[in-house]
Amino acid sequence: MEYREIGTSGIKASSIALGTWAVGGGPWWGDSDDEESVRAIRAAVDAGITMIDTAPAYGFGHSEEVVGKALRGRRDRVVLSTKCGLWWNNDRGSFKFEQLGRRVHTCLRPETLAVEIETSLKRLDTDYIDLYMTHWQAVEPDKTPIEDTMTALLKMKDAGKIRCIGVSNADVSHMKEYLASGRIDSNQLKYSMLDRDIETEKVPFCIKNRISIQAYSPLEQGLLTGRIGMDYRLSDTEYRNLIPWFKPENRKKVLDMLDGWKPLAEKYGCSIAQLVIAWTAGRPGITFVLCGARKAAHVMDNVKAAGITLETGDTARMTMDVESLQDAV
Ligand SMILES: NC(=O)c1ccc[n+]([C@@H]2O[C@H](COP(=O)([O-])OP(=O)(O)OC[C@H]3O[C@@H](n4cnc5c(N)ncnc54)[C@H](OP(=O)(O)O)[C@@H]3O)[C@@H](O)[C@H]2O)c1
């Protein structure tokens, strides 16, 4: 496993990270088996994954609680990353979505952040968070100035509650504003071989300013493992409905492309998921590949990608296939 620094924080974490959104369960992912999730998280730590990512919004606190339980006795072996800024205690902030009778708002006010950090520490059963980030950026009508949010985060850092500050889903203008009032070390952004929009502006900006990127949904929610076939039926509520690649006509093209990589997988003695993760980890500016999993077998598959270095010709071939696919949809 390779261990990379989070920005300039001095904190190093595994280049393959574990995401626990699905661990929270709920309509977007379906029910989770908590005992299985605990086994998956512990398997990750035992296999050398040190970065574990969660958020209060994942199952309305449930993911954080399960992560806290899984890490009991293991806390000092991990770099824990969680988030703030999705708020459902009352109507403060700007409305974002409603689920299970809760109205969730984007809210980055200092007074709600002060509540959120204490709640996360409690759920995670710890007294510090290694990387604390703003989950979604504030929008009108309740748009807290970034300077005010940053002041609140710096106060937490001074108090020893968080070790470094990050952002998520932040564009270049947000990052510039954060940097004007303090230091951010990481941006958690959507990135997969099928969704490379961030390469144009965000990646160059992050490289220049030594801000790590945690690439989220790198497996396009499982599609890029090749294990979700044409026969997979999406339930009405699952999040994958929002990903155009899951539409049957697009899914078929992705699966055909992955099928064409079987000889490559044989050459490296690896799975398709490992090929995809290795490709992603090798992209410029991508510091951490944040793979979601709630099954130990999936974690163990993904972690092995760390041992694979793709030859330049193979990387180029995969990139070419992906670009031809994008031209075809
Ligand atoms: N900041 C944000 O706004 C944001 C948004 C989305 C995600 N994230 C973070 O990024 C993480 C990863 O993204 P994601 O969970 O959306 O998607 P992902 O990592 O692209 O895919 C996760 C899905 O792939 C399956 N999977 C993983 N490894 C597999 C393997 N080797 N073989 C077969 N299936 C496998 C998982 O199954 P099982 O669950 O059954 O193991 C799960 O269904 C999240 O968990 C979260 O921490 C952040």
C-alpha cells in the first residue's frame, strides 16, 4: 500500500481509502447488515487501509455509529475523515433534499458546525477527527460566507478536535475563498474513469495548491467492477437511478468495454475492479481513491489494487477505450 500526504498537513493515509456511505443504509442503498459492515471496516484496517471516510448524512448518523463501533480499539491505526454541513435538526440553511421525513439543508453556519462536530465525535466514539470537511458548499438563500465557516473550523483545529481541514464538492472559486482565510488540505470530488470533468480546472488547481483529491464513486457505484450485469434491476429509490451509466443502453456499452479488458486483467492477475482502481490511482492529482464497500470480500478485492502498477501502454489503451465510449454515448 502507498501512503500519501493529505495536502501539506503532515498526515499520511493509504492511497486506497474506504468509503462508508452505503454502510448508512436507507432508501438510496437499501438496508445494510451492520455486523457485515463492521467486518468490512475491520478487514480494511487489517489489510493496510488507513483512511476511512464517513459523514453524518450517511444514514442520518448511522454510518458514523457503525464506523465508531468498528474502530473501537483500532482508532490510532486510522485516519478518520468525516464531514459537516448537511443539517436536519431544524430549518436552518438552504433546503437540499427530504428523506425519511427529514428535511436536509446545506448549512455551514458556525453555530450549527459547533453542534455537528460534537455529535460526530460522540457517534464515532473518539475525541478527534483527522480530516474534517464541508460536505456541500453553502448556497443562497442561506449562504454563510466561507470566511465565517473557516473561522469556525480553525477554532475546532485550535481546540484539537480536528487535525486538518478539507472541503468536498468545492469548485475553484470556493477553494480560493477558503485559502484566503486559512488552509485546506483536501477536496473530496466525484471522479471516475467515466466522469472526468474535474480534470479541466479542479485537478490543476489542487495540484498547484497542494490540495489532495479524494476521488469519490471511483467504481461508479459498483458498475465499473463488471459485477453489475444487464440483469440487475434497480429499485425505485436507489441512488444509481441518478447515474446515466446505469441506463440499459449505456450499461451495455460499459460492460462491453470491461469485457474487452479481461485479457488485461489476466495479464496482471487481477480483477476488473483492481484494474479500474489502479488506473484511477495513477491519474495526475488523484491522491486517494475512495472506494465504497460494506462487504469484506469487496474491501479485500479493492485493497489488492495497491500492488498493481499498470504499464504505460496499458494505461493509454484503457484511457483510449474510455474516451471512445464517452464519444459513443
Ligand atoms: N462527498 C460526497 O458528496 C460523496 C458522494 C458520494 C460518495 N462519497 C464517498 O465516496 C465513497 C465511495 O463512493 P460510492 O460508495 O458512491 O461508490 P463506489 O465506491 O464507486 O462504489 C461502491 C459500490 O461498489 C460496490 N463494490 C465495491 N467494491 C467492489 C468489488 N470489488 N466488487 C464488487 N462490488 C464492489 C459496493 O458494494 P458493497 O457495498 O456491497 O460492498 C458498492 O455498492 C462513499 O462511500 C463515500 O464515502 C462522497
